[in-house]
Amino acid sequence: MDISSIISSIRLAQSITPEQESTSDTRRNIFDAVAGQEISFTPEVGEQINLQLRNCAFDDEEELTYLTVSVSDPNRPNDLFQLETDMRYHYLQIYMKRSTELGNPLVRGMNFVELGPEDFKVELKVESTDPPTLQLAFERIEKVLAQVHTEYHQFLRSMYEEHKDEFDVTQEFKNGQMRYTAKSNMDNKEMIPQPGEDDFEIWTMDRDMEMHDRITISHYAYDYVKYAVGAEAGGDNYFVLS
């Protein structure tokens, strides 16, 4: 079990600031501990990506820490919304479906801001003041972005382009927000990756793909297309973390 899994298992967000420590002390301590950290990595598909934790500020009213992560990604699509959709989808798959974060996520909000053709920033609202936990929240952006730039994700995106018109979107006003849901009567079997044509590795498997694995991946592909179609219809209103 890696360190992030261990920390998740004891609830990442339950960091306690000593009562004698003032809000200004809290802000200064977490900024000094994590701001300025950098990560560079080369994804499975594409060129080197650089990330920097540019800012870290504690909001005493919301009791949340705001992290600003700047990203320079020469592989990103021109449409930042597409990249945001893909990153949010993989964030949900990798982190939000953990039992430790269902209904009580570490990251309470995520906002994407365009900076240039290759550059953007991700603003995170994190329910913690613990520097190692904030560091892990920063590292989550690396892991999610790495997953976007894989042959597996290219397969998911190709399924979206091929089948998006087979999905219909319904709208429902619920809990003060408009909700968008994509549905289709298509058979998942149409999205089964074909041996010899769609051979790739995914983070949930550590072996060569058998036929039952390919069938499972077709369900992943269906869920991805459903998510991406809903996001395209709903825009920013579609994205809800908690």
C-alpha cells in the first residue's frame, strides 16, 4: 500500500490546528511548508509536463485551504474545457470512488483557468491544513494529468467521438442546481477494445488484457462517454465534486 492510500485510510482531511495557533500562523506555516514545490514528468503519450504549487492560503471562514497549481502541458488540447472534463473524470474514478471519500471528499472544489496555449492553472479547495496532506493533494493533479495522456484515455476519447451522437441528455432542477444526465440505448459491446487494435495498459490492471477485461473496459468507455456528453451539454454546471 502506497503512502497516499495509507493517509487516505485515516481520513486525509482530519488535520487539527492547535488551538493556540492563530489564523495568520496557520496561513504562514502551510504556505512556507508547501508553496513553490515543483513536479516534472513525462507522460505515457506526449512531452514533459511541469507543475508548480504557486500559492497556498487558508480561509478561516470556510475552514478550507486554497491551493493554486500552475501547469505547463505541451500536450493539452486547445479546448481547456475538454481537458477539464477529462481530468475531472479521472479524478472521480481514481479518488472520489474510494470509501474514505464518498460523501466526504478531501478536495471540496476544483476550478480551471486558462493561461495560454500550453499553460493553465487548477485551483483546489482542500479540507486540510496538514502540509503532507496538502502535498498529496498537489500530487493528485500529477496523477490525474498523467492518466489523461495515456493510450487508454485516447481509446476513451475515440469512443466519445464515435458514439456521442447516440446519447441523449435530460435536464432536471435538483437541490438548487440544474442536473444533466446522458442516456443511450446502445449496447456496450460496441465499445469493446479489439485485440491487436486497442492494446494498452490501464491503472486498474497489472496484467495483459483478457477478453473479460476488454468487456469491463467497454463499461468504462460507456461511463466516460456518458460523462463527457453530459459535461458538453451542461458546461461548468455539470461539474460537482461532492
